[in-house]
Amino acid sequence: MTTTPLKNILVTGGNSGIGLALCKQLVLEHDCHVFMGSRSLARGKAALASLQSSLPRDHADRIDLVHLDVGEDASVAEAASAIGSLLRDGEKLYALVNNAGTGLAANASPEEVLNTNLYGVKRMVEAFVRTRVVSERVVNVGSGSGPGYVRRCSPAVQPELCRTPKSWEQIESFLPKSADGRTGLCSEADSNGAYGLSKAMLALYTMLCAEENPEILNSCVSPGWIKTKLVGNSGATQKPAEGTASIRHCLFEPLEGNGWYYGSDCVRSPLHYMRDPGTPAYDGRVDGVVGRPD
């Protein structure tokens, strides 16, 4: 009797919070083999041991730890090599979940936030998608802070932050002052140390990836306001396992579009304001009035 091969999925930042909850769900509920990316090898080993102890015995070998710091070129390259050696001949990753992130209560600098939340995803895409290691889907974990950021930008800039960018260079043009003296068009609109900016740019990059890699379904999602170390003592009450719905929707369900942004209720959402869960889906319009009336 032949068995259906397990779907191989790589989850960055898989050793804690939403990433750890997702790894467990993928193994238990979706018949997947998971590669758990962890920036800290020690914390990754502890998370792996804890997770394996909670799994049925015949599922414990369905997860591998991968030492992976998305903020470092060398670490991403080493992780790609490690995963390549773990995959059987001809096997690919079904999907990549770019979940690793920093900011808010993490006390990271704006440079660290952008390096992890935006450039880190770009590193992963270049290492795993453009080399054809990923075969089906990419899910980028965004945040409602992205649309909240865009809403605070000037009306002249907002439409440009809702359209598919022409290039990576166009995305970089929106970033704060760089070493060569250029100033981003909307760098003053972020009061959260570049967190909202990084998530807004991540949504743009998702659209660009859909344009450049149309054979892969690319999505950016909001997990909701989930109680994790990232949000600190902000009043969030939902558990990490409740923040995976939109990720799993974009991993496994039929999707009507490529490069779309989804809210925590798995419904297409706008990039220029935070859509409330349960309200009608975003219709994709960009021109005209941008932003929702207060």
C-alpha cells in the first residue's frame, strides 16, 4: 500500500509564540513534516523537546529543528543547505511560512526591525523560492500595524503603498533615510520604531513576489492581536494557537488571488486601513478615496 507523502513546510521563528503553535498544528492536524526554524539553537532545542513530548509517538519524528537567523545571510544559506540535505531526492518544500519577526515589546532598533521583518523575508525568498526549493505556497506573517501605518501616510503616498511595486528598488524608496542620504516618502508616519513600516513594506513585497513568481501562491496575513512576547503587556488575550487561522487558510485553502493580504478572519483585507474581522471583504480598489471614514 502506498502512502501519501507528507507536505514539507518550513516555519521561521518556529520555536515560540504563533510559530510554535503553528508547527504543532501542522504536524497534528494537517499531516505535515515541519522544519522548525529557530534563531537561537538552545531555545530551538528546548522548544523541539517540549513539542515532541506533547505529540503522539508516531508523530514525533515529523519535525526537524533548523538553526536559522533570517537576519543573517550566512545563516539563511546554511539553513538552505541543511534542509536540502534533509529532503529526500526529488522532494521539495510545499510551503514557506515567514513568521520570524521583531519589534514592539522586543526593544529592537528600527534597523533590526526592518532587517528581520522585511529583509529577512527577502533573504528567505531568494534562498528557497527563487531556487525552486518551495513548490506551492509562501505565507508572510504581517500585521494590522501595516495598514495602520499606511493610513497615517499622506494621501499622495497612500495609493502607491497599495499597488504592486515595479521593483524591489521601489520598495526601498519608501524606507527611512539611507546611507546615501535619500529619505523615504513616508518614514515619519511610524510611531512604533519601524514596526508598522516593516509590515506595510512586507505586504508590498508579497505583491511583488506574486508578480515575479506567479507559479507560487504568495500571501500576507494578519494573525490578529495575539498574546506573545512581541506584544508584551498590551492587553492581548488570544492564545498563540488562535493566531494561526489566516496562516493555515493561505497554506491549504483555494485562494482567489495571488499576493493578497488577509485579515485574521481569513478574508481579503485592504492595505490602507485596518479592516474589522467579520466585515465585508476588500474589493481591491486603489484609486479614488483611500482610507475608511473615521
